[in-house]
Amino acid sequence: MGPQSRERRTGAVQSTNDSSALSKRSLAARGYVQDPYVGLLVPGAGRRAPLIHRGYYVRARAVRHYVHAFLEQTLVPHAAPRAQILSLGAGFDSLYFRLKTAGRLARAAVWEVDFPDVARRKAERIRETPELCALTGPFQSGKPASALYFESVDYRILGLDLRQLQRVDEALGAAGLDPASPTLLLAEAVLTYLEPESAAALIAWAARRFPNALFVVYEQMRPQDAFGQFMLQHFRQLNSPLHGLDRFPDVEAQRRRFLQAGWTACGAVDMNEFYRCFLPAEERRRVENIEPFDEFEEWHLKCAHYFILAASRGDTLSHTLVFPPSEAFPRVNPALPSGVFPASVVTSEGLGPNLKRYGHASVLLSPDVILSAGGFGEQEGRHCRVSQFHLFSRDCDSEWKGSQIRSCGTGVQWDGRLYHTMTRLSESQVLVLGGRLSPVRPALGALQLQFCKSEDDSTEDLKVTITKAGRNDDSILSCWRHSATEVSYQNQEYLFVYGGRSVVEPVLSDWHFLHVETMTWVQIPVEGEVPEARHSHSASTWQGGALIAGGLGASEEPLNSVFFLRPISCGFLWESVDIQPPITPRYSHTAHVLNGKLLLVGGVWIHSSSFPGVTVINLTTGLSSEYQIDTAYVPWPLMLHNHTSILLPEEQQLLVLGGGGNCFSFGTYFNPHTVTLDLSSLSVGQ
């Protein structure tokens, strides 16, 4: 790498500090953490999205967990040497000021290292802010040629390049850091910005230099899956590519990395596990209720792609790093794949970006016509709630063709809802139930879509008329992420509307029956043990009843239960479906029944390091098996959540339409193509 390229890279990495600092300021302003100092260090305003807040919150709590554990362990014996915290790539973090206010630095001190420009700006900011100077006490600035930009009795800021370890070692020694004292090294999103050789040298240097130390690292991981690939692409576009993830892709590889570098003990967990196992339930409830939130998929995926690691040297600190095994977060290893479903891009004239969306609904109007509506996606060159309908039709040559259609007339207009359901009433009629406009605005009322073909019966000039199908104040319809399944009772057809969430209830357990012919809600007796509340589950029609699988339950916990709402003479009966081996808890998947087998397609799970393909459950035997999706001929990444899917049983194919999401601070990703899965290997006899 040439000097100019290295300089550009350094500038790009420094810019990530500025973005992170603003996110931390927004985090504190919204009350996720108590930090009155980040606002003094980081001027300006700007509110981040709830997803960003959650991501930075769990990061802050993980680091705080180890800082407090280190200080509690090292400050007990009064005769012990002063504890030291060395924050690498500290940026504008306010750790020192928070610890000083809490009285935790009586026998400890903080050293911070970052690029010279970052260190200089932070030191200047502290010097010109009286509230901060009051906490540091008397201070002095370093000499012009010195790396020391700020020095007080218990706080030092140094401007250094971590790739120049000899210079780092000398400057820290000159600034009073004692290698023999108990030392906590912090590296939050630092090592992946270093070339692998530089990162390895830093880890090994710290192991050699500090015989009684704890090294806490917060970093990215899991580069292989769709979210990981999009994450890597984001940082490449910022000219600050992530390094080493191919060599150390998961927590086990990271653990071996530190042990082989000279650290005597090491443990690591991803942020989903940390959040669920290291934070009290009441604190999680507080955080989950701070502001409206409906981006669960991206929250869990972000947490699955970051980890917190603690490596130790010396007996004093060895038991502060251990991550106790937790029954609250059991790891699941899905069975080895029983087969593969090949995937291919559906060739479609004019399809282009029209199906770049998520949170939409799709329905098969006839064997050759599919309708998709709603969701959030690309429309006319911008990201927005989609107002156009997308029709996917197959011609006589079995080629699929996509087209956009708009509502006609001056009546009801499409309101741009997400997470609704659509049910086919006939080849020309569709019923739309529920959905939301935002996490605090449910879509009001049911809609009926009426399609009118041209005289030649082609779909090219298809028009749609929208009418209200229920009352606006119908509370049954004020939900989203629910399901609507066709069931039969006493030779009458009903829609079984189950679960979901609402503005008032984060997860629902109730159900309702809609008589399709009269479009009225009716009471039908249901017996059996009621399943736990859930949303973002799947629901499939089978034998006149409904199969409910997975979903996100209370406390935002993915579920692995499967229930069958079975028709009986006096109504319906809830029955639990026993599955062996048990399936991995999941949500935001789709499901279909084919030849007596329940297919669960994609979704989000947090208890396994693998990523979902298709789980196949034999509904006669209860046996489950896993099938991989062969994406060799599909542009990667392919995100299998927030998508819809249409089963074509005659062709033994499954069409996957749309999918993706708002991927933390990395941007929004939409699957660019409609994809077909070849299910022919799933024979009737299997």
C-alpha cells in the first residue's frame, strides 16, 4: 500500500469515529444510557434511528460490563498497584469522565490512544470545556514533538498509529503506563481496521508486555452470510475495509486467535447472547420500551455479526473473563443437510428493480399470475413505502414477466402499508388485512382489491379498484406481522387471523375468524392449550386447519414451536406438533405444505451460527430435515427474511419474491431478483 493510499485509509477510519461519536450522543440523548459527557465532547445534534440506538446500547453495556468487572477485581486489596485502563482507538468516548464521576478512579487511571488528529481534537475539546476540566483537575499539554496531547493525574490522551508498535510502546512508557500493574486493554471496533499482520502484532505485543491484564475486544464477524457480505461491502465503499474476518469468522476462531498469541484464557459471545444472558430482564424491558421499534430482524442480525471477547493473562484477572454457560441461551446446531435445493434467477422482461422491497405481501391469483403489494422498497428511484402494485405473469412460453399497475378511479387509494396479509378471494379479488404505516400508525381497515382485465383478457392493461372491506375502527385489524389462513368449519370457509403485534401490545396471542362469504367476524369454539403469543410467524393451510410455526414471542425471543389448529366437530382444537429433531427457533420466514411436508423457508434465527435454508418437516412422522439452498447461480447476497414466497406445486418450484431490510448503519438492502428454488429432489417418499 502506497503512502497516499494509506493516508486515505487512515482518514476513512477516522471518519468512522466521528459517525460513532454522533451515534453515542444520540444514544444518551434518548435515555438509553446515562452519559452527560458525550454531549460535551461531541458538538452538534442529530437523532439516530431506533435500530442504531439499540446497536450502540448493547455495545456500551458489554464494554461497561468488563470495565466494572476489572475495576472491582483489581481495587479490592489496598496495597495493590494502581489499576490501568488502556483504551485503543478511543475516539471521543467519554469513559474516563463517567468513571471519574462514579468514583471508580480513586486507585485507577486511564490512557487513551488514537490517531494524532483525533487525539488532538479531543484534547482541545476538553481544554475548552470547563465542565470537563473540572473533572480532570490540573492538566498540561504535551510538548510539540510529543505524542502526549493531554495529561492529568489520572488521564492521558496520546496521538499514535497502532501500526507502529515500537513507537506506541515507547510513548506509553514515557506517559507513565506501568506494564507490571493490572491493565485493562479496550479495543472497540479497532482490530478489523488494521491489516491482519498489524492486528496480530498488536495482540501479541499486549500479551508479552502486560503479564497481568485483561484484553476486551468488540468487533465484527460472520462475513460469509448475506448480512455479513453486505456489511463488508459497506465498509469497502467507505474506503475502510474490514480485515481478518475470513481468517477469524466466528467466536471460536477469535478465541483460538488470542490463545495462540500468548493469552492464557479467553472467552467470547455474540451480542445476542450477551444481551439475553448478561442484562437483567427488567433492563431489557426498559430498553425495549424507550421508543417504538419494529426492526427485529435487523437488530438480531446485527447482534449476530458482532462479538464481545475477553482474554486474560495472570491469575488475578482470570475469573473476570469467563462467560458462564447459560441455559437461557442454548446453542443449536441444525442437523447436517439432507439435500440441496438449487436456486436460479427468474428471467423476467421488465422486472428490473420493481420487486426490490420487503415487508410486502404476495398472492397467487391463478397458476400464472402473482400479485405483490405494499412493503418498503425502491420506487421511481427512491426508497419509500411502495404504492404501486406489481404483477408477475407467465406467458405461453413459461417465461415470467413483471409489470407495474396502479389503482384506478377516484375512490380509495393504496395507503402504503407494510406487514399486512393478502388472501385470494377469486382470480380477480384479493382481501388485504392489517398492516402498519409506521410502528405507531396501524393501517386502518381491511381493503378489497378488484382487478379488471382488458377485452383480450391479457394482464398488460390490468387495472385495480380499491374499496373498503370493513370499518376503520375495527380493532381486530389494527395489527401487523400477523397471519391470515384459510380454514374450513361445517363446510364454510373462514380466514383464521392469528397473532401479530399492535401499537398497544408488542405481541398478540388472540385469534379471530372471518366468514369469507359474508365478510363478518364470527365466534367459533377453540379448545386445547393456547400457544404463546407471537408475531412474524408462518401460517399454512392444511387439512382444513392451520399450521402455525415459529415466530417472535414475548421478550423478543424466537420460537421453535409448531401448532396445528385442527378442525373438530364442535370447532377447532390446538395441538402441539412434536418434531424430532426440534427445529431451530426462527421468525420472519415463510412456509408451505407440499406432499404432506411443511417447508419453512429462510427466516432469522439467533441460536445457531449457521444460516437458514429450508427446513422440511414430515407432518406424518414429525421428522425434520435441513436443506441447503445452492446459490451458485444467484447473485449474492440473498437475504431470506422479510420476503414472500409462492409455491408452484405442479412444477415443484418455489418462487422467492423480495426480501431484505435496513441493515443497521450499513444501509438498506433489497434482493434484486426474484429467485426460484427447485424442490424436485423432495420426492413424495422422503
